Amino acid sequence: MGLPAYRIFTMSIPPEQLPMDRPPLDEPGFERDLARLAKALGHPARVRIVRFLLARDACMCGDIVEHLPLAQSTVSQHLKALKDSGLVQGTIAGPRVCYCVDRKVLERFRDLVGRLQPCLEADPDCRAPEPGGGTVNPAPDIPALRRILFLCTGNSCRSQMAEGWARALASDRIEAWSAGLEAHGLNPQAVLVMREAGVDISRQRSKTLDEVAHLEFDCVVTVCDHARETCPLFPGRTHRIHAAFDDPPTLARQAASPEEALGIYRRVRDEIRDFVLGLPELVSRRGDA
């Protein structure tokens, strides 16, 4: 996590094995091709998807969603960017599309990045002169994703909505997970109202804390009072935030009609969305404190 893109693809190549007869850095198309491929890999989620695909001959979009903490809409968006760059190929297999990494294009990217290595070895800052004099500072490191756990009693509704919103709205800043003190299953009304808002959480799964115990979280967000009162201790660097939301299933049982019940789910859905929109900044402030 946090490695620059060029290190991901060059750190396994000893310098003596790098080709010495590369064209110069001013080769026509060098900067254009390098910029295009680097841009395609300029998002942590895309790097994660490429690494996942490299470990397999090919797979479907759903396979990626099941193994990575990303929503299907997010994965589809990033796959499109990777396909447009040529790094990933999509082949129609019946009603689905099968994806794989184009290793020739990946080798091309590795070669392009490798041509910068003499510059990096000569000057660690690799500061190129500006046309009018002076230097260009190196690009800042991409900040690491904050791993956040949304916790509630049954990991059925509120925490699932929060995970879905975080993946849809802040996947470049948050690695979202959810769990419950128990696992009550995914609430179908929660799936329905999130789909109405353009977020598919149908592939998410109800989990207990035991299933995520191996992960280290930057922050745990309890979304119900019961979870806050019974939340176990987490390692020292894990911050806790409490944001209580009404429980839609409980309130819906008192609704006069199915539509009124769905209105409760929609209200809580939108409240959770608004909270998640401000969460990256809130977590950042807690982490820097």
C-alpha cells in the first residue's frame, strides 16, 4: 500500500537485466504513452484490480466484486478506464464479459517506466528544469486508503448502506468494510432503496466481527447505540466514531403501508449518505490529532 506505480512493476527487475538499448526519452510518443498508461493506473482501486487479474488467467466483473472491497458500479467504472488504456481486455463470453490483463501492454508500460530509472538513480528527486528556469517538484505521494469498519448489531441494513455509500462515493479515500455483532442477513428493502439511488449492494454479505478480525482498521464507525455499548476493544491506533441512525426495520413495522415503510428506509439511506460524504475529512482529522 502506498508504493508508487513505477515501483509496483519494476521492483522485481534487477538493474543489470534492464535493456540497455532503449530509445531516448525524447522518442516520439514516449511521454504520451507513458502518461496514458500511468493515468490508467493512477487510482489505488485500479492497481488493486490489475493485481487481482494478474493472479488469474481471466475472470468476470462479479469475481472482482466478491474478492475486493469495491461496489460493482465502482469496479465497472475502473474496468472501463483500464480497457480504454489497453491494459485490460474484455472478451464476451455468453451473456457476460471476461476480463484479463494485456501483458504486452503491461510490458510496454514497464519498459517506459524503466527508461526513467537512470534519471531516478542520478537524482532521487528527479527534478526536471522548467522552461523558464527553476525545478519541478516531484509529485506528492498518493495518500493511503483509510480502512474503515461500519459496525451495527446485525450487519443487515444500516452498516450495509454505509459500506455501499463509502464504496460508491469515497473509494479513492476509504477502504470500506461492514460487520455486525451478529449476522442477520442482508435486508432486501435496504438493497432496494440503495439500488434506487444507483448503488448496488446486493453482492455484499452479512458478516460477524470474527470474519474481519484479521484486519487492522483505522476507524470503526458504530451506527447504532447497541453496537457502541457492546463494541469490543480494537488496537490502539483504531479510532472510534459513533453515528447513530434510526433502525428502518423497527420503524417500518409501525408503518401504515409498504410505501410508508420504504419512505423510512429512504430517509435513513439519505442520512447515511450525507454522513459518509463528510467521513473522509472527519477520519483524517481524528488520525492527525
